[in-house]
Amino acid sequence: MRSISARAPLALLLALPLLTGCLERGNSPIAASMGDDDQYCQANGKVAVGSPDYVACRKDRDVQRQNAEARYDRRQRDLGEYMLNNPNRP
């Protein structure tokens, strides 16, 4: 009986690294590489938060991020299709 109860924590411990991948879902590497938008748009205090220039900068950053993520997704899809269509090539 003791061996069964000892296996449960061990199984959970072994499954933990697999479950941590679920926590990263939705965090794009593109967003992480672009840095902090607020800091970028304030540009050393020259642009005040809420000003039209600041709002335009944030919108531009959002568009850049969306375009980069679309390119990243398209590359991943193309790679998957290539791998399906060419199973013998590495």
C-alpha cells in the first residue's frame, strides 16, 4: 500500500515539466523580443503618456507586433506543410 501512495507524488514530479509548457501558451517570443512598449514610446521623457504622439506610437508598435506574429505563424505553418509533404527529407 505504501508503494502506491509513494508513486503518486513521483508521477506528479515527473509530469511537472510537461505541464509548465501549458503556462507558456500565449506568450509569444515576438512580444518578448520587442521589449516594453511604454518605455519605448516615452523616448526619454520627450513624449507624455496620453499625448497623440504617444498613442500613435503604441498603435504602431501593436501593428508591428501583429505583423511579426503573423509572419512567425506563417513560417511555422509552411514548415509543417513542408514536413508533411516531404517525409523522407530532414
